[in-house]
Amino acid sequence: MSFSQLQLAPTLARAVAEMGYETMTPIQAQAIPVVLTGKDVMGAAQTGTGKTAAFSLPLLQRMLAHENASTSPARHPVRALVLLPTRELADQVAQQIKLYAKYTQLRSCVVFGGIDMKPQTLELKKGVEVLVATPGRLLDHIEAKNAVLNQVEYVVLDEADRMLDIGFLPDLQRILSYLPKQRTTLLFSATFSPEIKRLASSYLQDPVTIEVARPNATASTVEQRFYQVDADDKRRAIHHVLNERGIKQAFVFVNSKLGCARLARSLEREGLNTTALHGDKSQDERLKALEAFKKGEVDLLVCTDVAARGLDIKDVPAVFNFDVPFNAEDYIHRIGRTGRAGASGLAVTLVSSSDARLVADIEKLIKKTIQPEPLPLQGQAEQPHHPRGHDRAERQPDRGFDRSGERGDAREPARHRERDAERSFQSASPRAPRHAAAPVDPFFSQPYEAPSEAAAPAWEATAAAAPTSRRISTNIKPKRKVAALFGQTPG
């Protein structure tokens, strides 16, 4: 089914045509006609199948009835609210909605945490029809009375399972309590869990369930490979697969923020153009990292699961699971960053001996047998060879893996060179046998013998020999003689 059959408004149809949309995906073909009728929807589809357009286009079509050119904020109340779990996903959805509505007079904006509230407040005060937000920052604006939601007609909960996983349920309940009871609620997610179904039963009225794929299924266009690799060899395994497959760009997922930062630094030192994306970075740094990766300025984006949901970056050929995810459902979302919109992709998971239980959880979820295969790594120090990072690696000094797995540098500090020179000198100089007997001083081997006559103390002899410098009166009582240090006369 093509978009021309939807009979969209000319302004929306023009924007859709400019974006290159021709044939609808299964979730779009089934969800858009239902949303146009005003019914509640529960939509489940594999990640990367176009859920954003599935709810954005019909909502914009219905809101065109309220379109106006007035500059008064009162004529532009919030009529559609879109809630998402992460800042990056919220920013991406807001950009898509702006593109869909660019030939209309409908206003939209996005609010999320990590940045200053003042620019967001100014946007809200001008009036917007479509508000895209993360739950925490939206509650901040509600408490500050910057956002009024008493005229909301449409609510979208996108990636709802992720919002529940990271503890947004209390925030969602508070936000939904501010909304009118008569509204259209749309819930979209890549997976349907029992918690999601309970949430839908509480806030959706007779929803139409749309499932275009088996729940928790992985995309058929993604080639999934599991390699048995020691933990210390995982970086070399990434180099090996990049070289063997000729991969230019890839996501590399890890489980922790600290591990993400360390891996990014290590891969950067090894000649790969790498950047890190995790929750401890500022929002500005996160957005810049994503933008650089989209433009092709970065080869590897090392990230935590903050980038696993919904990010739409086209033509990324591969995803590496450097760490097997703790949550099996995150595996589906991670590998969904490749093979998008029908393209082919590669998902490589590096499995160590301690990951058996996590792999079993993934196997149970996707209902496929997983047999990790060995990955032959030739050479103790395989040099990276990357399409864009190779030239830069050649300009760097000679480097190699040491026994600890870290990279060495020919330009080591001077103290290291001095230490190595000293060791070389010591190794070259002749040494005494390890167990040779120490020389014996005969003084200490003789028994003690007391002197035959009691000799006068040395200080008294010195005092007697020293000439008197002046005559001492008989009326002056002489001082008591005491021993002087360092052979000096008592004074």
C-alpha cells in the first residue's frame, strides 16, 4: 500500500513525498487507518519499521482542523502529547514531526532534561499543538506552570516497555492524571510484556491491537553471529571482524558507563575513529556525538543501552555487542540499530565464558538455538586496518599489545626509559653468586676483653692538657665537670 492511497492533506502529502516515502511498512499500513478513525491503538512492531510515521501522520491529519495563523498562544494549545523514554529518541521524533508538518501551520516542540529549561519555556509560552517530551522534564514544566495539558486530545506512549523498565511508571501516572479523560491514547512498543498489557488495560479504552510480527522477534534482514572469545581478546575480535567484512561504521554496545568510556579510549588509541555515548555525558556532548556519527565523521559509536531504543540512523552496516546485555529484550533493540527499512545488517555478539546464562536468556526470548562459534584470531598483535582510520594509524608511532592487553607507545615518558636503561645495565653487569657467603669482619668475631687498668676518661685528659686562658678566683666555686660531646671541653 502506497502513501498516495491514504488521501492525506496536500500539505502533509507534499512533505511525505519530499522525504522519499512511497510504500508503507506493515505497521504503517495497519495503524494509520485505525488512528484516523480516532480509536485507541496498541501497536507492536519490530524496531526500525516506521512507528513514528504510523502515529505522527494520522494525528497531524486530524489536527489540521485546528490549524490557524494566529500569533496568540491561546490559539495554539497542546493537543497532542508524545512521551518517550530517552532524550535522543525524543529529539529524533520531534525532528521527524517538524518535517512532516513543515508545510502546515501546526507548531511543535520538544522538552527533555540535561539542558537549560529557559529556551524550552519560551517555546511553550508561544503555544504549540504537538509536544514531544520525556516524563521527568515534562513534570518540571507542569509544576512550573509552563505546560497546560487540559486540552490534550491525543496521547502517544512510544517505547512504553522501556519507560517501565527505567522506572517511569509513577511519572506516567502523574502526567496522565493531568489529561482529559476523553482522549485518544496510542501505545507503541517493539515488545509486549505483561506489564505493558496491564498499563494498556488501565489507560486505553477498547484498544485495537496491531501486531505485525511475532512478539520479541528479531528482524529477518539482520545476520546474527555469536563468537566465543576470551574477555581479553574482545577488542582484537572487533578489529578482526571489521577487517574481514570491510565494515566502515558500527555501533558497539557495552553494559556500563565506565566500560563504555574505557573501551572508546582504547579503540581510539588503536587507530579507530571512535566516540562514546553514555548517560554521564552532557546532553550537548551526546547530541554532538550522534550528529558526528550520522555524518560519517565517526566510525565506531561506543555506547550503552541509552542508544539502543528507537534511534534511526540509516545505512549502519553492523552492531557489536561487546558485552552481552543483562536484559534479553535489550538484545532485540540493540541489533535493531542495523538492518533498518529493509536493508541488510550484521549483529556480532562476543561471548565469554561467564556469559552462558545471559546467552540462554536471549535464546529463550528469540526462540532460536544459539551455538557460539570460535573466532580464529591470528597473530598476537593484529594491527587495525580501517578504511578511514588506517592512514591516521600509520602516522602514529609504533605501538603494540603488551601482556596486560593495553597498548604501548614508542614515545614513553623519560622516567620509563631511564628505568629500562638501568635494568639493562644491571642485567649486563656481573653479579655475585646469589647464595655467596658475605665477608666476615674479624673484630666482631673476637670475644670481649675488659681493659686491665681503668683509664681516665678521654675528656678529662683533654681538659688537663688544655692551657688555662685566665686565672680563676678562689672565691668562685668551680663548675662540676661533665662529659662533653664531640670531644669539646665543658664550658
